[in-house]
Amino acid sequence: MNYHGAEGLEFGGGNVNVDPSVAAVLPMGSRVISTDSHGVSFWVNTGRIDVELVDGTPQVFFIKVISNERGKDMTRGEFESMKALYSLAPGFAPKPIACGTYQTIPDTHFFLSEFRDMMDDTPDPYRFVERLAKIHLNSRSPNGKFGFHVTTYSGNLPQVTNWEDSWETFFTKTMRKALDFEIAVKGYDPEFEELVPALFDRVIPRLLRPLETEGRSVKPSLVHGDLWYANSGIDIDSGEPVIFDACCFYAHNEYEFGQWRPICNRFGDEYLAAYNTFVHISAPEEDFEGRLDLYRLRFDTHVSALFTENLTLRVQVLNVMRDLVQRYGHAGRTSVL
């Protein structure tokens, strides 16, 4: 976590002071009743702010705070991501309020949203994926391309969001970026000499090019971008599912489910089966499992880059890459990108 802190602005301990930039985006005339630490994050400082409105009504807000220029980009990326999700699924996504920079510490930045009190439990599969499917189906890329209008961050590492016409091109770039990050922190494994060229020259074209050839096309759908179980919950008041902590971009909708492949994510096969009752599997259907494993590799690689001391994650990356190359990396089909 990269947060410098500010004397007198700590969350909790009876403190009711907030930075003037935060106070400016709270409801006009409201009074801060309390602040508290809330939630756990590897990357940011998180808390809740309880206020009393002018008419005496209580209201609660969630805040993230992080320092440095990267923190500014991270908070903006999350604000724009949550704004995009909320516009399509209010209730499913908490309402984002603002992002900005502390007045008292100019190199520290914040993201503010409505507070949702949640149970730490996995939501009902059908109720969850019905809402997710509506986001995928109803979203429209502003220019018909894959990408996003700002850089978004998974953890504290940026993702590729530059606009591309082709999903294969976009995915290739985001996969390469994740691998570059991972190699930078964990070193170059000798197996990469064989596996990496096979991945980019044969596996990716083999699995993704058929989506956009022979009259087929991929609709750019808004994806959450990091939809694992810890970024979801159940609203205590409504009992409805909630998603948060997004790092969005417009992608092939099935990309969302690469994150669901590892068993540790807790979104098992029943979630994917439920989703596919709302949204058909992309053609060619026989490549579905392979595409999800390829998308999983992108997530696994990025996570391995985030947690630099966890060598097990590198083993996982190599295992998935070996499997994909064995299944789809045969000679005779190369990339022309």
C-alpha cells in the first residue's frame, strides 16, 4: 500500500476530520459524524465516512486513498470504471461519487462512492449472472472498438486500454503487457524460449482469430475486469448481489470468465452454466474451453506480477501456458500481427 497519511485525517479513533477536497463532494450542508477504517486492500487505504444530512438523515460513504501519480491514475480509473458499470446496472454496482486530490497533501488522491454494507458470501448464481449478462449485452463501446477511454489498474499495475478494432490485437497487447510485468519481477524462465513464441504466434491466433473471421465478429462488451469473489458480495439490506473494485474495458464478454477458472475464485461451473442461459457461447463453440483457459492465463500472469514474492504463481503461469501450447500450439499456423 502506498499511502503517505496526513496527521489529523486518519480514519477512526474518533476522528471526524476529512480533507477539504473530500468535504467539498459530500452532500451540501452535511456534517461528518465519524470516520472508520473499512475493508482490506493491498494497494490503498480504505475507510467509511458517516455523515448527517441537513435534515438529520444519516448517510454513509466509502473512500479509498492512495498517494503518488500512480494513485491519481488508479483512482480515476476506478471512478470511470464504476461510473460505466453504474450507468448500466445501478444497484448491482455502488454509485461512484467523485475522485480527486487532497488539498492538504497534493500527491494523495481519493475515490469516493456510496457505502454498501455487505455480507462476505458468494451470491446466488442466477441472480448474479443475470445482472452481469445485462451489462455485457446492453453495453456499447463509444467507438465500436476494444479498450477504454482511460487507463485502468488491476491491483496497482496498469492494463492496456488503447483502442483497437480487433479483439485478437487487443488481447495480444494486454497479454504481452502482463507477461512483461511478470518477467520484470520474477525473471526469465528458460522455458519461455519455447512457450512464449508458441503462445503469441500460434495459440492466440488459433483461439481468437476464428472469432473474427468467416463472417463472425465480436461485440466489444463492458467487462468488470477483475471479477473474482472478493470483488463481489451481497447487500445486507436488499439481499441483492453487488460488484465493486472494477478495472473496466470493452472486451469479448467471455474474457470476464478467465478469472473464474482457478478453483480458489469460488465462482464455480454453476455460475458459468447460469450465465450461458442468458448469453450464448461465442462461435466457434468448440473453442470455448480453450478461450477461457487463454483468458485465465492473462489473469494468472498479471496476478503473478502483482505478488512478487509468491513463486507458486509463476508455477501456475507456466502450467497453464504449457497446457495451452500442447493443445493449440502446433506448427502450421502463425500470427501475422
